[in-house]
Amino acid sequence: HDAVPICTLIVRLDNTYEVKIDNSKVESGNLEEDWDFLPAKKIKDPEAKKPDDWDEREKVDDPDDKKPEDWDKPENIPDPDAVKPEDWDEEMGGEIGRA
């Protein structure tokens, strides 16, 4: 049988690395310079700007917005199957809504 090679990766705090096979150095360098695992840095475009009529408000009301004609938003939605518990306290809990 052939011997299985021993592969070693050493990563140092200064972002340098060393690769050894059977304790012999085969590769070394700087992680940031030799590998593309950091995203490309972004720079601001000095020519980019907002249009003169840009609206900075977080929310803008739509003057043409309107509720549908059949819009109905009752304060309470009635439950025809609601049953008042035996120990119900009218002063604390109020009425149970029924259709």
C-alpha cells in the first residue's frame, strides 16, 4: 500500500498561510492577496445624486387612494356561537358579541 500523505494547513493571525505535504512546504502566502473570499470593496459614485424633486418623507399619502364601496370594518366581529361562561363578570368583561 502507498502511504497516505499528511497535509497541513497553517493559518497565522497576520493572515498568512502555509501548506505542507509530508512536512515539506509546498505553498505559502497571504490569504487576502491569494484568495478571493472577501467581497469586492464598494466605493461611492461621486456623480450619483438624488433627483431635485426627491421626496424625503418616509410615508407619502396617495391622494387617489380610496376604500372599496363595500368596505366594512366593525369594531367587533360578531360570533354567533359565542357562549357566556358561567362565572362571567359583566363589569370586568362586558358583553359578548352576538350577530
